Amino acid sequence: MVLNFHFIIILLHGIEISKNNLKIIHKHSKELAEMFSGVLKSAVIYTMDEGIFLLRRYEKNNDELIYGDIVSTTKSKLYFLVSSNNKLKIIDKNNFFVNDVGISGENFGFMVFI
């Protein structure tokens, strides 16, 4: 549980650094900043045991997220479940469904970056 808290703090700190860097890039090149901004807009599933999953090209409609491709740190069971589908239902930050499979608990997290 402590590791999970530290991971979230590091992730949030990284987001702040990214936002600041994006502002600096924007001052020098609006086109390059727009390109980076598009890459940063993603949804992320993070786990303690199965890796981190970046869901790119997503659309959020209420509690449903439809996504395009996936970038992952590992090829785990969760990776194959998520990659064999293109949408998931978000219950809260630690609970979601992929197809009819419920993913839940403190070892799982979900974040959407706008």
C-alpha cells in the first residue's frame, strides 16, 4: 500500500513536470507543443504486479472509455484482456470492467489525462 501511494505521488509529480515542459516548448514552437500535447492525452491503467498500460486515442462517454491502441510495460494477462477489447467501464479509480471481467482492488488504478 505504501508503494502504491509513492507511485501515485511520483506520477502526479511527473505530470506537473510535463505540463511545465510543455509550456516551455510552446514558447518556442506551437506546432511541436501541440504534437506533445496529443501524446500526453491518454488513459492509464497502473498495477503493482502487471505493469502500466497506456490507452491511447480514447473517447470517454460517462463511465465508458473506448480506446484505440495500447502501450504496455509488460505482456501480462491484463494486457491480453485489455488489448483484446476496445472499451472498458470505469467504476472508480481502483475498479473497472473490461468486457464482463471486473478488475478491482488497491493494486489496480485508473487515471485519465485530458
